[in-house]
Amino acid sequence: MPTLYRILTAVLACTGTISLIITGEVNPVLSLTGLGLIPGYYRYLRGFPPAPKWVIGGLSLFTVGVFFFDSLILSDDYLVGVAHLTITFQAIKSFDLKEPWDHLQIYFMSLLQLIIVSELIFSLVFGVIFILFLIAFVAAMVIAHFMKEGVSHEIAIAGPVISISVITFMITVFIFVSSPRIAGGLWGRGYMKSIKTAGFSESVDFGSFGTVKHDSTIVMRIKLDKDARGPFYWRGMTLNYFDGISWKDTLVERKWIHKDEGKFIIRLFEEEKTVVQRIYLEAMDTNILFGLREVAAVESKGRILFRDDAGALFLPAKKGKRLHYLVYSDNQLSVLKSLEANNYLQLPRKIGKVEILAQKITQGKKSGMEKARAIERYLIENYTYSLKTSPPPEGVGAIEDFLFYSRKGYCEHYATSMLLMLIAFGISARIVTGFLFG
């Protein structure tokens, strides 16, 4: 009986910690403390004595200090800070379990972790984890009661555990189904399900076909500090590698941007000559910040921001809440250095027909700009924009099908076709994703 009780306690602790990690909202580095559960519960299950009190006390005080640093600076979010705190406390407590009722702290932290998870994730996985927690919790409480009464070896507990678990589960399902979720979130921080399909993606894939649906989901609200001439393109990230089916970003190196007087300075600028954008970004399934080119500085509450060589801006992690920040943009376009330009000359195999078409379209054109304008005009005048596509013939790529057979497609088809023809002439070109107008 005591062995089963110990196993259930370990399951409850791991349930809460694992559920937080799978949300994707916690910091991977700060979550590594959860690995302490392995040696902690191995010690506990083998019956080894707990760690010295001064060790437990010292680690607990240090963890509280890390919590304030995490909540105020690193994560800049109290909810995520509490999540990291409970993960560490679970690991520390696994080295300090003695009396049966001492385990109530484990149960409380696991329950707190599941409450936090309910604010960070909208998935059936959470339902499965919660059911596991519920059954283990009921079984542990029943066993603890019989152990306290000193009759754990005289009574068969399978019946009480199953009965109470079923009743509790049915009540929980009834409450969950009949009661709506609190729209604002228990912590008032606006956590919500991340937008995944509203026109932006960190890759472009031609491997699926069908009808692209219109989506009126609002992804961000933007206020300009002064009148600015459009069109407005809210730049996201650059995709530089095409394998014939998908566009991907292979620029893995990201530079840490230092914060100076509340701003992440990317390039020197005169503030009176910039267009300042106050952006309220909804929770999206990306850690990219959007803004008008060329971004000179960003002002936000966070302490960490990264930038790649293509100019894309990245937060340390994806945010499950609305984000408010200011972007300072100027009109001085940066010039690609020769080393950077080489990142945008990659071509997939078997595009001979595309190269021949490009030469035909640009016949008589000399400069790169003249060729680009000619290709742009040709695509606009000779192809039909359509959100509905069909699979290409066997052995024919999506772009080849667009250019020579179906002659209809949507923005990705146009952009990729133009880009491949430009690169065929040795002109550095790249796919840039984001949002147009607004």
C-alpha cells in the first residue's frame, strides 16, 4: 500500500509539470528544473532519507528570488513566472517527502499547475491529462485516509477508488460542459488560443491543394503617430530556401539586440523622421514581431529581442497573450551586402522551362529593375488570381503547373514564379511574408 501511494504521488507531480511543458508557453531553460523529479522520486520510491533541511530551505529561497527576476524581467509575465516556480518547487519537494499528509503540498501544486495550463492551452490533450490527474488524486486521497486510520491492509480499496473517481469525473464533465469558459481569463492577462490560419505562416507549402478560405480574423490593431503614405506592408519574416514544394527560412543565426533607454536599437535613426506604429498584436502561433520597413527600433516591455540577417524580429518565445509594442520605421532601405545577397540565390532543380520563359519575358531589358518590372507586368497580365487550386499533373511541380498549364493561382504562386525568374538572372530575391494594407 505505501508503495502504491508513493507511485501515485510521483504521477501527480509529473502530471502537473509535464502539462505545463507541453503548452509551449514556458521557458525551456527554466523548465529544466523539472528534471529534478527523476532523481527526487527515485530516491523517494527506494526509501532513501530526505535531503537536509538547510539544502531544501536554501534552494527554496533561491527559487523565490529567481521567480521575481523571471516575472519582472525575464518572462515579464507573472502567470508564466508562477508556472516556472511550481515546476521548480515540485522538484525540490520530491527530495523532502516524509509524512503521508506532507504530500498535500504536491497535490496543491499539481492542481495549481493544471489551473495555469487551462489558461495556456485549448486541447484535448489537457482533458486526458486532467482525467489522469483526477483518478490518481482520488486514489491517493483514499489510500492516505486508510493509512492514517491504520486499516490500509485490511480493506480492499479498489471499489472506493473506482466509485469516487467515476462520480467525481461525471460531476466535472457536467460542470465543464454546462458552464462557459471565462472569456477574460482567470488572471486577466488575455491568454487565448493562438491564431494559426489568418494569412501568415513561417513557411509556404505547395504540397496541399484546394480552396484557400477567406478569414476575417483580426490579427493586430495599429495606430500611426502621423499621416503616412501607403501602401502599408507589415513585414514578418524572410524565406530564402525553396525545394520545389516548400519555402523555408534557413537563416538560423539570430543576433541579440541590446535595449537602451527602453528601446531595442536596430539602426541609428532620427526619431522625428520615423513613422511610429503602436501595435496591438493578437496571440498568434509565432514569435515574430511585425512592422513597417525599415525597422529602426522597437519599444516593448520585454528584455530580450533577436534579429536575423534578413531583418526579421523575434521574441524569445511564442506568446499566448496579446502583445503591445511600438515600432520606429524609416524610409532608408538597407542594401544587401554581397555575403548576405548570396543567401538569396538558391534555386531548386529542374526549372529549365522557367529560365527560358524568363529570358523570353525580359528580352531587350538590361538592368535588374527593368527585368523585374517586365516579369511583374507579365504575371499580372497573363495569369488569373484564384483561391482554388488543383493538384498538378503527375511529374509536374506546382509552379510549373501555374506558369504553363493551369495559369491560375494565388499570391504564393505569383511571388514564387517572379522570384525564381529573377534568381535565374543572378538577381538576389527573397520571399517576405507579412500582412498588406489594414
